[in-house]
Amino acid sequence: MTFRQFVFRNVVRNKRTYAAYFLSSSFSVMIFFVCALFIFNPEIRDEAFYPVVMQAMIGAELIMYIFSFFFVLYSVSSFLKTRKREFGVLFMHGMTQGQFNKMVFLENMIIGIGSILTGMTSGIITGKLFLMAGAAFLDVPSLPFHLSLQAIGLTVGGYMLLFILISLFTSLLLRPVTLIELFRSGQKPKTEAKVSPLLALLAAALLVSSYTLAATTTAASLIYRMFPVTLMTIVGTYLLYSQLSIFLIRLLKRSRLFTWNRTRLISLSSLNYRLKDNAQMLFMVTTVLAVSFCSVGVFASIPVLTKQFNEDFPAAVGYMAKEGDPSEFEHLLEIRQELTERSISFESISLPVKYVGVVSSTIKNPPDLLPLLSFSDYRKAATIAGFPFDEEPLTGNDALVLVNSQNNRTHIRERAQASYTLRGSKAEVTEIGYTRHVAVPEYLLPELYEDSLLGGLVVSDSRFEQISSPERMDRYTGFYVQDFRQTEGIASHLTTRGDVRYEMNESYALTISGTLFALMSSQFSMMLFAALLVGTVFFIAAGSFLYFRLYADLDYDFRFYATVSRIGLTDREFSRIVTGQLALLFFVPIGTAILHSIFAFIALQSYFFLSIAAEMGVVLIGFLIAQVLYFLFIRSQYLRKLKKALI
């Protein structure tokens, strides 16, 4: 038998241990390859949403590749630690350190090449299904399957480099030790876990504090609290498994009434050591699952913004002619002709927007020019858009902040209302509230950098009339239709992506709701599709960690349950103990990850005007159902192996 045959048989002999790792690696390669098929598919390169597809798929590939590196590195290091006795036998028979390094390198490359071939083959077989799913998310006709050499080269080259680098360094993960230490690996009596009451208390304090900060987050403080809360949660989770959980079990064991009941004494005794041995694995599984839940949940919630699209863009076509726009009449005529040619009935209005200089204000760094709209014109715009209107007319110096997006309402409580002294007339206007509706979309008004919530002001008709010499005056024209989605592609010679923003160097600003909605929907859907692919890879990797931990402890469990069965343990009690131990490994991490995710979503909700609870619930319930099915499958297999060994 040659050395390479010996290495190959090593891999085959340990197939039970390597199974989940091999399948997870193959699945990662398959998803990476499918993303590459999207990127290099020639049928979508000319589509308007292609940049969105590129960004989403490249982002997904980068995340998966980086995650794959650490996943493979952790898995290989764990495998090496479980095979110390085997390595001891090999060293005792004369294996040199160079041969050992070569063996580890070849083993990893065999698994790596096998994963690449399996993942690529699976990707080719299922590629068409993924392309169909992607087309459905993009709401476009089914994409043809195109096997690109670039996609093959990127996948094979990327993962070959990954496995080669890890294979070169894995032998360094097993430090040189004496033969006696290698042979005693796994046979040493388990020592009592060391627990610090202070660290256990710190774990509880960190988690409670992070949950409290997340629950009280506002839209303004979200960006500042995100990093410290995440860091506190990570540290708190690690201490939860390594300190707090063991501390709580010791407290339970002090209660004879609770402990000396049926098989609880046996369960708690072994649970103490299992938590100590598995603390790092439980922490990693919880972290990976929480990242998976949050990534999918965030992108599943973003499409909520499309539900309020009609409120943010009430006019199917909005046109803002800047003062002196020479093409206003021509552009508006072309838009009317296109709507007529498509047999789309419409109504239209034109409103003046006056820009007045600001002399002073109660806010710091006020805008130099303030857009003003009369209350009557605001009411006309809201009424023609079909919004119910019951706001009281303004009088005197009163003014309403012109809301330019309903989602900005999440920031309103953070903003103090202001007063302004206007240039020219020296008149003052004072904010008394906010408009209930969007009259002019934000893209059609200039960005007021110091106050992004301020689209302008709605003032009383009398105050508006008094401003006879504004700094400049633009004209807004809105076209309103029954179904704004019919306007997709209108005025394509003026804009191909649905908008010409006010800040652009044009004499006009323009929004086409149908085109904007189509692009926005495609962007959100593709981001969700990419998040689902990445989230699935993370979820399967977490399952792989659990699988490996179970089968790494299988020999110990054989001895443990063989010993316990001699004291008269019934089959029902045996199944109950094993099920409890498995449930701990499977549902404590996912339960903790779900709890982390719930508070993360509570913080995220502060950024949205509409509720995202339904989307979050669907994501978490979906993952939980998958975990339950995985648990039932592993439980049946694990019980069967244990009972077979005990017979």
C-alpha cells in the first residue's frame, strides 16, 4: 500500500466524522458557483437591474468565501484534536513530522477537491432551478442556463486556493507533544469546570444591558449603539455558556427536591461536563445562527418599504422645473403624449415652490434657502393623490414641516421644532407640526444637509402671497394615475433609472414611479435572494458543528450510557436522557440566537415607519421548523447507534 493509498483510506475510514463537514463545504461551493452563474449570465447584463444583481451576488460570494475559510479552519482543527490517539499510533510506528504534515495536507486536499467537484456538479444540476428562482425574485422571464467558463474558473480557483492555504497550515494546529499525551487524549478523567460567580454575574449584566439598549434604541441612536450592543452581546453569549449556565446548574444541584427526581441526577451530572466541553461550540453555533437570522431578517424586512411607496411617491410622474428651465414645456408635452399613447388616463396639477433666504433660526446651521409651499397647494396635491384630508388650514406665522418620505416619521421625535426669520419680508414662520402626507417627493427638492427630515415648509396662504420676491421659484407638475406601475419606462429618454434628482446638473428634476418601483423591487428581491443563500449556508454550517460535536463524543457516550444502563435504566428513561442532552445542544443555541435576533429586530424597527413584525416572525419560525426537523432526524439516528452499541 502506497502512502497516498494510506491517506485515502484514512479519509474513507473517518467518513462518519467528515460527513457533515464535507457536505457543508460542498454546499458552500455550490452556492458560490450558483452566484457566479448569475454574475456571468449574458442574458441579464443588458438589464437595468444588472448592477443590483452584481452587487448582491458579489457581496454574497465574498461573505461565503470568508466564512468558508474560517469554517474549514475550525473544522479541520477540531478533527485533528479528535484523532490524537491515532496520530500517537502512527508516530510510535516511526512516522516522521514531515510525513505527518504531508498526510494532513493530502487528507485535506482530498476532502477539498471532493467538495469542489461535488459542489460544482450539484451547481450544474440545480443551476437552472436557482436561475428560475432568481428570475422569480426579479420578476423577469426565466433566465436560460449558461455554463460560463469564468464562473467555473472563479469557483475552482477560489476554493482550491482556500483549501491549499488551510492544508498548508493545519499541521501547525497540532503542536508537538509526547506520545503519552497523544495516547491519553480522550481518556483523561474530566475535571470539574471552574466557574467564577463574578463572570457569571457579568454575563447576565451584559446580556440584560444589551437587550435594554436594543429595546430602547431610536432611529437617531441606532447607528451609535449598533457596535457596542453587538460586542456586549457576543461577550455575554460566550460567558453565558462558559460561566453562567454552569453556575446555574450547580445551584440546581444543591436542591435535592429538584435533583433527586427520576433521572435528573444523571442528566444534571453529565450536563455540567457537557456544557464545559461544548461551551465554545455552543457559542459559535449561536453566533452563526444569529448572523443567519439577522441577515435574512433584515433583507426580508426591507421590502416593507415598497408598501409605502405610493405614499412616498404620490404622483406617477413628478416633474420639477427649475427656474429658467428652457425645456419645461417640451418635456411635459412628451410625458402627456406617452401617457396618452399607452391609454393611461391621468390627472395633473402644477404648483409653484418658492425659495426664500433664511436670516436666522432657532436651530443650528439652518439652510440658506428654504422651499415653501402654500397650504392650498399642499391640500390640492394630497387630494388629487387620493389621500383623505382633514388637516386644519394654517394661519399667521404657523407652518408645517413638509414630510418628503413617510419613513422619516421615525426620526420626528428626535427633532426639535424650529422658527425661521425670512429674508426680504423679515417675516417669521414657526413650525407647529408635520404634514400627514407627502406632497412633493424628496428627489424633487434639494437636500437640506443640516436637516435631512426637512423637505421644506407648508405655510399659510396669506404668508405665501406676501412673499412677492423669492430668491427663485420652481414649478412642480404631477401626473396622477390609477396604477402607477403602468408608468414603467415612460420618459426613458430623460431618465433610464426612474429619477433625475434635484442635485444633478440638470435644469429639471424628475421621478417616474413605475420605473423606480420596478428597480427598487428588483433590488430588494435580489438582496433577499442573496441573503437567503448566505443564511442557508450559515444555517447548514451551524448544523455541521452540532453533528461533528455529537459524533466526536460518541465513544464517550457509549461508555457513559453503558455504565449507567447497569444500574437498571429502562429504555424509556434512556431515551428521555439522550433526548434531553440532544435537545440542549440543538435548541439552547437556536433559542438564544432567536432571542438575540428578536431584540436586534426591535432595534431595527425603530428605523421603519411600518411594522416589520410579520416578516421577522416568518423568518424565525421558518428557521425553527428546519431546526426541529434536523433534530428529529439526528435524534433517531443517534438513538439507533447508541442502542445498537449497548445491545
